[in-house]
Amino acid sequence: MNEAIRQVLSDALPTLKDPRIGFVTVTGVEATRDLEHATVWVSVLGSERERERTLEGLEAAHGVLQSRVARELRLRRTPVLAFAYDPAVERGVRMTKLIDELAPEGPVTKTDDMQAVVAALREHGRFLVTSHEAPDGDALGSMLAMELALRRLGKDTVMFLGGPAPLPGEYRFLELHERGLRRERPADAAERVLVAVDCASASRVGGEPGLVELAPFTINVDHHHDNPGFGDVNLIVEGASSTGEVLADVFRELGVELTSEIAEALYIALVTDTGRFQYANTTPKTLRLAADLVEAGADVHRVFQGVYENVQFAKLKLLARALDRAQVFEGGEIVVSHLLRDDFEAVGAAEPYSEGIIDVLRSVEGALVSALIREPPRDGAPARKVSLRSSVDEVDVSAIARKSGGGGHREAAGFSSDLSVEEITEFIVREVATQVGTAAER
Ligand SMILES: [Mn+2]
């Protein structure tokens, strides 16, 4: 177990963005038998001052690191991590092994390219800023924030989101169209550096296939753990609540001032991707950033009213249909519902109106996993789209989604399918049962 924790932490440390954290190596972990506490021994290259600052940075990040350990090792109880300087390293003990690990053939962190991303944004002059198909608040808020930041740098920049679906109504107050969003690919797209924010895979970029291939250069900024790094430069911060949170760091590095408009766009990304600061991805850093954004002029109440108190009546009626069809499996551990194409038509709902229904399903007592199967009300769409949510560490819904060609996060994922509602339901129930069974055997 000690070695497993050490491995997770070693992988996690390079993704931390705290400037205090220097060149640090985890040399050992000693967890107590009951897994309540763990001492994490680290060595730090540099002066005593750098060592102290690194330890401060690690202390500050202990919550994020702890939840990562719990998630990756699927622990019911997570040891409280205490960081300590390992004096043994100075005496050369364990060093050979560690040097081997740091050798160039070791894993290269493609996800930690802050400087490369910043340099690319600085150097180039013309940009196409985009996000993923079926955009959510993080996608739209991050896209807008990036666009505004590039404009402040005096760049020639265009926001673009293709695809047939209208934008979700709760983001109408962002006035993206008025602010220059294009739904048709600009004629000069092939000459613009593509900036993809919050896109977990190349195929989701811009709501239109082939955009990444077309671009002369692609900058990929994201927080999805399964992002393969499809850009020419990539900054993928798995521990970040939202892409908006990653962008705040990028803008600081770029020296872009947080205007009230940029701050509000980032705040929308944060508040929506954290479920109003209540999901497990909400960290002290997220909350501090939220405070900074409010200080910089983000209007909390305006965003609340815009995003959450602007529900179309048809959306309410669509929710009613989904709730009416909800079923529980495995003694209530799995809640599944579905929406047929006819449902959308009968209540006059557009495709994005089904967003958020899954969160109502997952709130059911005893539910570990919730799923919403829906038939997109448009031609050319896959027959069925499935959203999955997990409320526990033991179940990784992105693994289930990947088995069907989808993807996402451990706690939120999705896939498309041509199978029937019944077949999809059976598949989900079976996969969850397998994962829960595996976790129980540990
Ligand atoms: Mn996101």
C-alpha cells in the first residue's frame, strides 16, 4: 500500500500548479496500519528556502492529493497525508533508484505544458477559440474567457462552435452571439491557431469533425483525465475543478488582467462544473479563485439567475417525463431513466434541455450511479446518448463509457449507442455490479 500511495503521489505532484512547489520527489510513504495517517517523505532539490516553500505548497495541496489517492486506489478511508523532508536522501540512500525513475525514458508529463501554452498564446497572432460539442457552462465560460483574454493581448481572435444544436438557453445571458460567436466555420480557419478549451478528445473539438486536422497548430487546455493530449501543446490539469480554473492560472502567467467580464466568464465555468461548489472536485483552490473572481467583478447573483433561474417551461416538463420513467436497480444503487425522441417533441423541448436531469436522478437516497438514456431529437444523431454519474469512489463511470466508445471523468461520463434502452440499461447495471464487486474484494 505504501508503494501504491507513493506511485499515485509521484504522478500527481507534477500536475500541481502551486508556484511554491519546486523540484520534488516522493521518496517513501509510511501509512499507519489503519490507514488513518500517512507520512510522505519527500526530497527537494535546491536551497533550504526552496525546500520550505515546497513543503508549504504540498501542505496546501494535501486535500487534492488525498482525494486523488482515494480515487485512484479506490480506498474507502483516505489516510491524512503529512509531508516531511527526507534527510536520508542527502546521505545518498535510495537515490540510485530515484535517479533511475527520473531518467529521460521515464514517463514524460505531456499534461504540464504551462510554459509552452503561454508561449504559443503570446507568439501567435491569429486564433480560433472553441470548445466541445453540446457545450456546458465550463465549455462556454472558458471559451469566452479565452477569447476576451486574447483580445486584451491585442490578438485577432474568433470564437467558433459548430454543430446543429442550439446553445443551452441558460447561457443566453452570456450573449455569445452578440460577442462574436460564429456557428459557421470561418473561411480562414485553416490559418488560425486552434485553441480548444475543455475538450476531452479531438473528435469533440468545435462540434465539427476535422477541426484539429485542419488547424496549423493546436493549443489544448483541459482538465479531463482521459484527454490524450491531441494538441501541439497541451495543458491538462486533472486535479482542477474546471477548465476555467486552469485558465485562471494561464492568464496569470500571461499577465492578463482579470476584467469583470473575464472574471464572470471564469466564474460561470467554476460554478457549473462544481455543481455550485458542491461536487468532490471543489478544492480550497477553487473556492479561493471564486473569491478572487467575485472581487474582480463576477456578479454571483446575476450568474445564479442567468444559469439556474431561467428554466424553460418545456425543460421542466421534460424533467417530469424523465422522473416518471426513473427506475431503480440493485436495491436502489443504480437509478436509470430515459427520454424518447417523442418526449422532446411532445413538450417542445430542444436537445440541451435534458442537461441537469441526471443530477436529479443521482440525488436519490442510496444511489451510487445514475444514468440518463436519451434519444437526440434530430436527424443524423446517434440513436441514443447516455450520461452517467457516479457518487462514490468505487465506481468509475468513465471506464463504463469507454467500453462503449465514450469517455469522461470517473464521476461523470457519457457514450453514444445504437442499442435499445433495455440493452443499455442491462449493460450499465452489469458493469456497475462488476465494479462494485471488484471493489468489495479488495
Ligand atoms: Mn469541464
